[in-house]
Amino acid sequence: MKEEYKFLNQQLQSLIKEETREITILANTAALLNETLPKINWVGYYLYEQKEDILYLGPFQGKPACTTIPMGKGVCGTAAEKLETITVDNVHHFPGHIACDSASNAEIVIPISVGGKLYGVLDIDSPIFNRFDEEDREVLENFVLHLEKRLTTILT
């Protein structure tokens, strides 16, 4: 296991265990990932707005970002629409990629569900091509699973 992942779940649990404020959980978990993951340049959440069928910018760490993403557009909108994790080794080859930061070259996006419904996505960008491997995917999907459980508890 990569060194950066050894204590990630313990740190996550200590941040969210007693917290009941959604925005605080999202802000702190974005900061945790930003401090833990090497070779990334942006990490944060896009949250689903059903009425407009868009993702809107939530808590994040990094440069200013796109504020809304239509469902099915870019890596985030595609992952949200398909409800599946998407790992992109080279974002410049992803059809319809939305370039919020020209320094980003690789991306992983993991959908988040709360109460059985799309809540949003966790989006992580890297300036390094091929940055995210299968271990990153597994650990980050597990991270999101713990996050989903806590959000479901406080929001439903």
C-alpha cells in the first residue's frame, strides 16, 4: 500500500465521526485529500442540482474552478451521469473534457450517492499524466463509501 494511504481512513473517520454539518465534512475531507495525496493540483466536490440537472462547485482545494458542469459533459458530468468512477490518464484525449486548469493532465472522478440518489462527485486532478492507478481508485472509492455513509446518516 502506498505510504500516503496508510492512515487515510483513520484520519477520515476522526474528521467525520461526530460532525453533523455537511459543508464542514466536505471542506475538511477535501483538505485532507489535498494534504495526503502527492502530485495533485486540485481536489474537491461538484454537487448535483436535480432541478437544473447540473453539477455545481462545492468545497475544494486548488485554483478557482468551473462553477457549473452539465450532466454528461466532461469527466465529472460523465461520471455523474453513468454513476461510475472514471479515471483518465490524459484528459486532453477525453472527448468533451472541460479544462478548468490548463495544468491538469490526469483526472479521477468518483460519484457520490446519498439515500440511493446522486449527491455529486469527488474530482481529483493531477499535472502528471497517468497519475491514478488501480490502487488509487480502490482507496478513493472506499473513501467515498465512508463519506456516503456519514452523509446519508446526517441528510436522510
